[in-house]
Amino acid sequence: MVDIQVPGGPVERSAEILTPEALEFLAGLHERFASRRDELVAARAGRRAEASRTGRLDFLPDTRDVREGDWRVAGAPEDLKDRRVEITGPTERKMAINALNSGARIWLADLEDANTPHWENVVGGQVNLADAVRGTIGFTSPEGKEYTLKPDIRHATIVMRPRGWHLDERHITFDGRPAVGALVDFGLYFFHNAQALLDRGSGPYFYLPKMESHLEARLWNDVFTHAEKTLGIAHGTVRATVLIETIPAAFEMDEILYELREHASGLNAGRWDYLFSIIKYFRDAGADFVLPDRNDVTMTAPFMRAYTELLVRTCHRRGAFAMGGMAAFIPNRRDPEVTEKALAKVHDDKRREAGDGFDGSWVAHPDLVSICDEEFTAVLGDRPNQLDKLREDVAVTADQLLDVKSTPGAATAAGLRAAVDVGVRYLASWLGGNGAAAIHNLMEDAATAEISRSQVWQWVRNEVELDTGATVTADLVREQLADVRRDLDGTPHLDVACELFEQVALAEEYPDFLTLPAYERI
């Protein structure tokens, strides 16, 4: 008998979510899969150390048969066949309603990077998802404004993103050990909503983040199979889209789809986390892996181009959807000139993705839905997707995926200041419970802060010279941090945010994820 404890305590409507039956279901998941998760997360360090030592990654020789084999993933259910516009956002109640009403085909309901895992958010997100599935979700603002689901429109299909394998959930324990965040998020959503979704003509659909190997995909597949069997749901009902947002996963796209083939829907080009992963993976591998300012690293950089083209070719060869990256701009009605220029860039970005063969793409704001729809419809027309665009012209090598040194751009004083500023602003927001933060007209999530602090760490260790002639040192970073602290004086959680940023950007031992030490502060 597993000893189940909930030290997080009761929060609003938690009795509806943390039922004895649901907790027993979670206990079963942990009993079968938590140890494997621990082993797989621990194995990441050895692979990274070897890649850093050699400056290399390559396609796996042991899985050549999978890459060269003739196989395809399961066919898509009806409400996942057209994914031309997907809107992302946290499961906060008002934002959930706006996303469902936005006109997007899909809502990525985010319990990961756009969500601070406060206990209230973890449970409240599940409450909001259950209400959204059943069409009963509503919200009244403090000013008395009512938010409800619009009648007589197609609401966005829900695709939920749980936390990555690396994160624990300390507010639930099984035999004294913290729960696995990914299993809590998946398990509660699946337990309460799988049958309700099927009854409404949909299904339990997921985005899977932060994976680094096909063995981690195999674990997810086993979790899905077990969950389906336990609740009497037909095998293969779950559909999962994997974010290819780590550099080792880019070398295992075929293998990841193969492991999930009975549950797979597609792959996504998670561009911001992908940049973070490259910096993290090769942070101490020398100057060839030092990136310029974040804003200089566009999707047309050679190594990013190789990554996205390989993703489209791999997906369509296997009958899986290829999903494009995020347009994070937030329209600013008070600054029409800035907005006009930014929207033009969004048009260009989505037009390029549609032309490259992607089946759809992400936006962060409802005002961008029509732009993404326009650019993809211009290519798709009445077709729901372009799985028939096989991109057989694409042949990507390991060297191309690793060609970071060809990235145009420079490391600048303004870029350093921006990294510190955005990193601190985001951490302050995250500590306050808001994981989707509007910063300088962009909707930022944890990936942005990860890029910021990782780039600072890398620049310090490589003694990068800025455009001003100054060398990036720990002292220079601390000076910038002090300036940012003064500029943001009065911001809630500022002191802790500054302490955390200094810790994760300048620590001798690089923390794998900033959310790990940050989680200890909430």
C-alpha cells in the first residue's frame, strides 16, 4: 500500500481534482515509472559531458534501421487534422477562455514553461481544464467583466503540455518522495478528462516538452499505454506532439516518432528552448559554440535552418505533423509604428514556415491568429495540412545541425543588458505566480530567461568581447544587475529575482534549469 500524502493542502476546488481515486491513479503511475524517469534524467549528464568534451553529437548508429525503415505514425483524429494556427498560453481562467474563443484551431494549454508551479496554479489549472473540456468555464473580472465561451463557434481543440521529466512536484508525495511533475500533470488531466473528451468527439492530446532522447519518448509511450489500459480507454487514443527543443533530440527525431508511433501526432520546432539547449549543451565547448545577441539568432541562421528543414522532412516522411515556432509579439495599440513593424515580421515568419512545408504554427496572442491563418491558408487553401509535401530535397548532416559559428551577429553591450533585464523581469513575474510575462511587447516564458542566463554564463566563461571593447566578466554582469535592480525598484519579488539570476548566471557549477532553484523559493 503506497503512502500518499498531500502536504500542499486544500486550495479552491481541490476536492474535485485530488479525489482518492485520482490520487490512487497517480500512485500507480509513480510505482511503475518514477524510477525509470530518475534513471533517464540522470543519464543526460553523461551524454552532455561527452558532447562538450568532443564538441560533437551525431545520429545514433544503433538506430540506423529505424531511420532507414519504412513506417508511419498512427493517423490523426479528425480534430487534429487541421492545425494551421495554434495559440499557446497558461491555464489561467481568463486566458483559457480567450484562447478557446480566439479562432485558433488548437489551444496549447500550458502547465509547463508558461506556468509557475505554485500549488494553487497546479490544482487550479486542472480545475480550469476540466471546466474547459465540459464547456462550463467562465470568469468574472474584479471590474465585473464577464468572460464566457462564445456560442456557435468552433472552440480551439485542447492540447495540454505537462511539465518536463526533470521537475518534481513537492506538494504530493508517494512513500515520502516528491511526485514527478510530469506524471502529476498528465495523470490528473487524463484521469478526469479522457472519457469526457471522447464523449465530445475529441480526445486526450498532449505536447511533450524537454525530451533529450528516444528512450524518454519510450517512457512516455509506456505511460500512455498504462493509463489507457487502467481506465479502459482504447489503446492509441492518446495523441502526443513532441517539442524538438533540445539539441540531442534533433538527432533523434525519427527515433522519437518511432517510439511513440501508436500515439504520435507530430513534432514542433520549439525554437527558444532549442537555442537554450545549444548554449547549455556546448556552454564550455569553446568559441565555436558562442552565440551572438539573442535577437541576432533568427530562424534563417544556418544551424536553425538545418534543424527546421530536417524536422519537416522527418515528420512528413512518417505521416506526422510538422509544427512551426512561436510568434511571441504582443500588439501595442499605443504604439502603432512598433506594432506595424512587428506584425510585418510575423507575416514574414509564418509565410516562410508555410512555404517550407510546416502544417501550422504558434502564436502567443489572439490578435496574431488571423495573421498566421492568412499565411498558412495562402499555401494550404482548402487542404487541412501539407503532409504530402515530403521535402525530399532536404539532406541535413550533423555538421549542419552544429554549425553555430556561422551565425551572423555580434555580442553587444546592449545585448548583455537586455539579457540581464529580461531575465530578472521574468523571474520576478514567475516568483509572483505568472509564468507568461509580457515584457517589452513580447510574451515571454521560462525559455527566455533560460536563454538570457545561459548566454551570460557562456559569455563570462569564454571572456567574450563586446562591441564596446569591454570583456564580459562576472563583475561586469553584477554591475548590469545592480543597474537593472535600480531601474526596477518597487517591482514585487525583485530582490529574490536578482539573487536567483546571479546564482544561475554566474555559479561555478551551471544549474541545468533555472526553475529548479527557483522552485525552492516559492
